[in-house]
Amino acid sequence: MNKTPAFAPYLTFTIEEWARLRADEKMTLDAEDIEHLRTLNDPISLAEAEIVYLPLTRLLSFYVEAIQGIHHATSRFLGHNGAKVPFIIGVAGSVAVGKSTTARILRALLRRWPTSPKVDLVTTDGFLYPNAVLTRRGLMDRKGFPESYNRRAFVDFLAAIKSGRPRVTAPTYSHLVYDVLPDEPIIVENPDILIVEGLNILQPGDLPSSGHPIVFASDFIDFSIFIDADEDVLENWYVERFMKLRETAFRDPKSFFRRFAELSEPAAIGTAQTIWQNINLPNLRENILPTRGRADLILKKGADHAIHEVALRKV
């Protein structure tokens, strides 16, 4: 373990130190699984998945067991069994940092625990206001900023999950049409574990001037992960992803970004850089990065997309 100051909030590990914490945890995915799970611009290998995510799933198994123990203790005190309370994992970080890959690999590994838990995955994109609402409010250029989300609906969704409600719905978001699909809800039914992935899941939000009690999305998250990388690295990844989408998804006639597919390569690079500088970078600095210190675990990536350092919050 790295030499961490005695009163620092996190214990930091090199990737070699972190890998040793895998212990005897078995890898249940193969190279084909990883290829299927990784996103467009996240070249994670099977070896890295073993090094990073097997220790993490082992840690999560301890956390889930501990939370279940607290639930059982409360039930004994109250004299009843009580409804099952799902364990919620949050995955946060910048645009283009690889949140989706992390969330998908975690879901696949957790589903293959010996107990075969039911693991669901929901992204916060579905809780964006529809484009019609964003346009009416003048927020289309602020899409992804906190004010572009229906935060009340997101908190209500998490509250329903945590209350043990057997069937809860979440909105679906289409990256192809760049909008919420109101007629295609995601159904979440009795999960043992729910993974929630999004930009601002750790943000506390604004306190009401009335002084009335308020809850935030992060209040319902049992374990939170922040995926971190330097700003210049993130910009490069964003531009790379934009250019790959220009050759693939943007060419679909239904794509909201169809017009970008016709740009010359220099013009497309310039467009991606402008979007990053005017929208994604300000959102990162103002809203996403300030929540990093609220995470239970920080995975720091290098320019090669690989995770080089892990920081675990002290309990």
C-alpha cells in the first residue's frame, strides 16, 4: 500500500497492491465477455478486468454482507422479517471516462457470484428532461448539467427501490435520438443489487430555503465508485469517441447527430473540441469533479485507459 498520510480520508494502492487483494476470487468472465461488455472507446482487457474488478467484487461482497447484517439486526429488534432491501452501487465520473464499461463488467461479475444475485443496471440518462422541456427552458446546451435532470424523479426512484417496492420503473434514454423514450420504460423488479451509473449521482444538490428536510440521491447509495482521469486525457478520449461515432452511429439516418457524419475530419475534430470546451469541461469542473471526494472508491486512469491507482475511503 502507498504511504498514505495518517489522517488522509483514503487508503491509496498501486494497481499491483490492489491486484493482490483479489485473494482466491475466481474470474468468471472470459475475453469474449469483456469484448462484449466494453464500450466503444474503452479498450479494457481481460487481464485488467481481473486485476481491477475481482478485488472490487470481493470487497463488495463484504459490504453487501455487512449491510445485510445490519438489516437483520434491525429486523430482530423490530420483531419481524422485513422486506428485502436492495444494495445500491453508484458509478460516477466524467463523460468519456468509461463509466458504462465499469458498470457492465461489475453487473456481469456480480451476477456470477455463487448466490446468483439478481443485479440490475440503470443509467441516470433516462432522468434527463425530454428535449422539448430542455428547449423550452433554454437548457439544450446545458444537457448533462444538474439542472437538466429531473432530480426529484430520480430520488423518488431510488427511494422506491430502497423501500423494497417489488416493481419500479425508470425512463429509458436513447443515445441514437438523443432523447428520453417515454413509451419504453425500464422495469426493475426485486433486485438484490442495483447499479446506478451517471455523471452527477454523488451531487448533494441545493438545500431548500424553507429549511424543510430533504434527501439526495447519494443518501440511497450503499457504495459509490468515482472513475477519475486528468482533464487533457478526458478531452482526448472524448474527441476519439466522437470520431469513432462519426464513422458508426452518427451515420444512422435516425441519429440526432447525423449532420456530424458529413463533416470533414478536421471540422469534426474541431466540433468535438468545441463541445468539450463549452459543455463537458465546465460541467466536469463545476459539478462532477467536486463530488469525487464523496466516493467510497476512486479508480484513477492513465492516458492508456488503464487504471493505475485505487483509493479506498477509510471506514
